[in-house]
Amino acid sequence: MLLRLRNSVDAMTRMVRQQERIANNLANANTVGFKRDRSFTEILNQELNAEGAPQSVKRTVQWADFTPGSLEQTGNPLDVALHGEGFFVLTDATTETPRYTR
């Protein structure tokens, strides 16, 4: 009984995370430089051409898409971008630890 309950909780949690990811992608669709988040299951189904395949209840890995996007000249000297690979390194003022952003 507990195993079935746990499976149900895992499935609901996965669906909530999927909805959050989709909502974030939609909310930022017009944000310059935004890269959508994708799950491993989504990419696997796309590559296998199996869009209708059932998704696993187990946890899926999620990451940001860092493929290069188009650069847009704004004329603002405070607008910066990276061409190619790499990250900007920022230092946290409180902990002085490096933070990486793209």
C-alpha cells in the first residue's frame, strides 16, 4: 500500500515540476537571451520520435539549454553577451564565492 502511495506522490511531483518548467519557458519566451529548460525524458522521446510514449514516474534530469542564441545590438553599454562557450563569473558579496551565469 505504501509503495503505491509513494508512486502516486512521485508521479504528481513529476507532473508539477513539468508544469513549472513549461510555465517558466512560456513566461520567458520573449526574453532576450533566455534558454528553455528541458527534461531528459522530453529530449529522449523527441530523438526516438516517440512523442506519445509514456513517461517514467522516476525522477528526470532537468537542465538549461546553453546552445548559442542570436546576439542583438542594443546600444546600451551595460548590456553584455558572450559569443561562444563560457560563463560570466560574479562574486557573491556576502560569501565571496564565485557564481556563474550566462
